[in-house]
Amino acid sequence: MTESDDAPDTDESESGIAELLIELQRVDTESDQLVHRRERLVERAELTAASDAMSAWEASRSSMRARMDELTGLIEQAERDAAEVAAHKVRLEAQMKTVIAPREAEALMHEIGILDAQTDALDTRELEALEEQSEIDDRLTDHLRSEATLRDAVRSADEALQRATSEIDAELGVLVRQRAERRGELDESTLARYERVRNSSGVAVAKLVGHRCEGCHLDLSAAEVDDVKDEAAGPAGVAECPNCGRILVV
């Protein structure tokens, strides 16, 4: 057996680590893009708009119904007050029949006049409340006609979002399996380095193209390129960009 036969295939091992890291980065990047897309789906915005319209419709309906109830209370109170005023007036009119002194009769007539004015005011208040009730009732009737359309819009938008997210989730499921496979082919120290850089920079792995790091898009000096190539030729199989700290694949 020759000396060359005994030597480990370092280039192949180093190349394998680099390829695995690039593949892992691809999977993670695609996953991030899918998650970003999932959060910003047009269907999600359409569901939000439809739901907001439905909420505004419900708030308007509740407001009109609450005002109708309030007006009903005002009408009932006006009727009770009017009944009390009328009963008081009956008592005063009965008292008038027994009064002899002109001054006392004049005082009773004055009080009856005040009661008549109160009755007129109560009648006006009740009439205004009834008119407002009628106007709100018409608006509420028109308002309720749009309920089915709005609820259908929310349901359709929700179904469209479910379809869109299901498709993305299926793609993410494939990538999750691929990520587990790629991670299983890398040692713990390489994975720890990858995750550390990914957490700080977002993209952990970049290629060295000529003198430029494709991660930070900055040019390395000739000496830095030589150092990077020497590092990549070592056991790790990859190097580190002196500018951005990303894992460099040569």
C-alpha cells in the first residue's frame, strides 16, 4: 500500500461539510421566506378587511339597538310622568270646585297652567323620541339586509386563507424534514457555530467569489483571501469572513 493510499481524503471531507452547510442554509432560507410569505398573504389581509367590516357592522347594529332601547325607556318614562301630571291636574280641578276665595282659585289656576305646560313638554319629548325611533328602525332594517353578504365575505376569506396556509404548511413540512436530515449529517460543533452566526446575522453561510464575500458583499484583501483559503483547507472545511463573521465556503 502506498503512502497516498493511507492518506485520508481531506478534500472530499471538507467539500462535504461545505456542501452540507450550503444545503442547510438553503433549507433555512427557504423556510424563512415561506414563514414571511405566510404572515403576509394577500388572503390574510383580505380576511382582516372582511372581519373589520363585519365588526364595524356589528358595532353599528349594537349602537342602533341600544339607542332604540334608550328611546323606549324615554317614551315609557314620559308616559309615566304624563300620567302623574294628569292625575295631579285632576286633583287640582276637583279642588277648584270647592274653592271660594278668589286668590286661592287664582293660585290653583296658575298651578294647573304649569301642569298643562309640563304635559305639552312631555308630549313633545315623547313625539320626538317616537320619530327618532321610527328613523332608526328604518336604518336598522336596511342595515340588517347586508348581514348575510358580510358574513359570506368573512367565511370566503377565511376559507381562502386556510387553503393558502395549508399549501405553505405542506412546503414547510418538507423543509422541516430536510433540515433534520442536513443537521443530522453535521457534527455538534459545526452546528453550534452555524446557529450562532445565523442568530446574529440571519444568513450564516456565504460563498467567497473571487475576493468578495457574498454575505456582506465586501471585498477581502489578498492576504485575507489567502488566510480564508488556508482556514477552509483545515479540518473545519470552511472559513470565517473577517468582515461579517459569516461562515465562508471557498
